[in-house]
Amino acid sequence: MWIALFREFFSDLGKQKLRSFLTILAIAWGTLSVVLLLAFGRGLGNSMTEGLLGAGNQVIVIYGGQTSMNYEGLGVGRPIRFTEDDVDLINRVVPGIAFSSPQYGRWGARLQHGEEITNTFMEGVNPDFEIMRTMYPAAGGRFINERDVDEQRRVLFLGDEIATQLFKDEDPIGKQVKLDNMPFTVIGVMKPKMQTSMNNGPDANRAIIPYTTFRNVYGNRNVGSILIRPEDPSLQEPIKTGVVSLLSSKYKFDPADEQAIPMWDFIEQEEMNQKVATGLEIFLFTVGFFTLMIAGVGVANIMFVVVKERTKEIGIKLAVGARKIHIIIQFIFESLFISFLGGGIGLAISSVIVFGVLAMDMTTGAGEFLGKPQISEMAVIITVGVLGIIGLLAGIFPALKASKVDPVESLRYE
């Protein structure tokens, strides 16, 4: 039976070469549209997430603000400033914190190596900062460690772009740099990363020193901010509530006063980013789906034409004993075969395009966001499912029409 179905199907394709070719091409184009839109949409969403994580990985940044509400007789406008002791206090009292760091900051820090001079935003932090801000060192270097902090060492970790600006093609590791005319030793250079969200500029142009060294050199009494990272993202809200309760009790401000201690929550941003990426994928799939449905109309049209042109043949088959179910299966099979044939071609071409783009390894400009398309298993499964539905719907109605052909009348059909 299946051999006969294949033989008749390819015989029909041969009789309708142009029409069949255009229909298969339409299905292939629709499949190509769906798969590529989903692949580039997924790649864009991943790049957006990667760029966000480049600025902070599940980090909550706590700033000292200014009170905007009266509290226990204390007026509006009081500044709230934190110290290093507050970091230790938060770690002791608030459960569920995996990493934390005080963060000092200084704009206009002057860096000099030989004749090369530049200004940057420089920070004093502890070793946990590396993980929280994804500032991982390139091969041959390292981030600051606990010994650097304990001994208040004059060591410096540089962003990749500022390191290139100062040292050109020279290896910076172990070399001396003057930071505000004080000698510091470069211990590491940041591995290049994508960063779309920023705090006082990109990390690629940043200089990092131990927070104890910062305090000792510049004499700051208050930290610029406090960074914390939960052990699990589900602990985000309890930790924020605990921090607000603790600090409001210590500094005497209303816990509902959000301006007293503003927070920058990367976990919330990541969740919002994922929702945007999911919405984008749904939108792009919808566009591709309707393109594919239009191609499905072409399949239905050709199947109706086939039924019309083969009316006499169908009548003869019914007259010699063929059952209606055989006629229905034959036309549904032909419709599904056209759909999956075109879909297979579309999937193959889209795979070649995606792997070709990936092989180009684009890391600048638009390629930074669109240069990493990803064909997911779910996208392929959905596309195959849609092709099956299209083939079934496009074939079932012509098949039903064919099964209702009157054998006697069909023999007089021209």
C-alpha cells in the first residue's frame, strides 16, 4: 500500500511540476521564517541576559539615600550613610546571604604607565566582588584576594579596555601603574564580557583595589554602597525586608521610606528581562506562524486541483472496490508529504544559516546581540507540529471531497 502511495504521489508531482515546486518552496520559506525568527529571537534574549549579568549576577546593591518621611520626631532630608561595619552587621543578622562587599568609589582617579595617562572610576571592594559583578580575570592574572585586603596591599585589577589603553600590546601582569601618583602593581586584567547595564560606567574601563587600601589611602569613612547576593534568588524578598528592617532600626528611618536606602535589584531586572525575551519569542513565532499558514493555503489549493484533475481516476478506484478510507488516506498522505518535504528543506537551510552566522563569531556592533542565534529543540518540535497540522488540514477537506465522488458520474467527467 505504501509503495503504491509513494508511486502515485511522485507521479502526481511529475504532472504538476511547477505548481508542486512553488508549493514546496512556499512551505520551505514559511518554515525558514519560523525557525530563523525563533533562533535569532532566542539568541537576542540570551544576549540581553548575558549583557545584564555582565553588570551583576543576582546582586542587590544598597545605596545610602536621604529620608523623605518623618520618623519618631526626626525630619525629612536626613542623609543615610553606611560604613564597613554595616556589611558585617548585615551578614550576621540577615540569613541567606552568600556574598557581600562594601564598595567605595572615586571618580577621576588618575592612572599612568610610562607616557600613557587616563582617568577612570576606581573602586575599593573585597574578593566577593569578582563573582557578584562577573569580573573574572583573563589567563595569567587574578582578582584581589583576602590577603590583599588584610595587608592593605597596593594591588590593582584593571578592566580589559583600560589595560589595553595603558599597556598597548604589553602584558600588564606584574607591571607598575601610578594611581593618583602612588605606585600600584597590576595583578590581573578582566576577561572581556558583554555588559548592557552599567553602574558608573562599563567595567571594561574600571580599576579595582582592596577596600582596606582604598580606605587607608583616601581616608573615606563611609562606603558608597553595599553589595549582597542571596544564596538562592527565592530569598530575594526576605533578605531585602531583613536589610531594610535592620538598617531602619539602626539609622532611625521609616522602613517604608524607599528613598532612605534605594536598592538596585538585578534579580528583578533579570526576571523582567526573561519576560521580555519570552514575549519577543512569542511575537516572532506568531509572525512566522502566519507566514507558514499562508503556505498551507497553497498546499490546500494544490490538493483541491489534484482532486479535480483526478476525478475520473478516483471514480474508477471506487468502482472496482476501493474503500473511501483509502482515498482519504491517499490525499492526506500527499498533503503531509508536501508539508514535511518543504519543512525539511526549510529546516536544513535555516540550520545552515544559523551555523554560518555562529561560525562568523561576530562580537561587535549588531553582531554582539544577533550573532548568537540558537535553534532550540522546542522550536523544532513546535515547527514540526505546525507542519503536521497544516498538512492535515490542507489535505483532509480535499480528501473528503474526493471520497464523495460518484463513480458513475466521474466516468463522464472531462
